[in-house]
Amino acid sequence: MIRITATALAVLAFVARGAAAADAPTSPALEANELVYDAGKVSRGATVTHTFLLKNVGTADLSVDAKPG
């Protein structure tokens, strides 16, 4: 009885994982290494630069149109 139950649970988990993948829409999903950057106190006229690392964790191509300033 235990062997049947364990096998049934394994099959159910496999089918559920496949169904979830089939139902998931193909779309891009953006992940950033940080959401906020605090440059602290900046003197007038100073140039501050910072790099945000972005990663597409989705299943479709991701396009980012960013303009400085």
C-alpha cells in the first residue's frame, strides 16, 4: 500500500508540474539585482552613475527601452 501511494504521489506531482508549465503564458519577466539606489548626498554639478543588473527570467524575449536622465 505504501509503494502504491508513493508512486501515485510521484505521478501526480509530475503531471501537475507539466500542467502548470503548459498553462503558463510565454512572456518576459524582468528581475533586477536591486530596486532602489541611494546616491547619498551629491554636490551640485557632480555626475553620478550606477549600473542596475537586469535579467529576463521569463520565457519570451525581453526588450528594455531606457533613456538616460
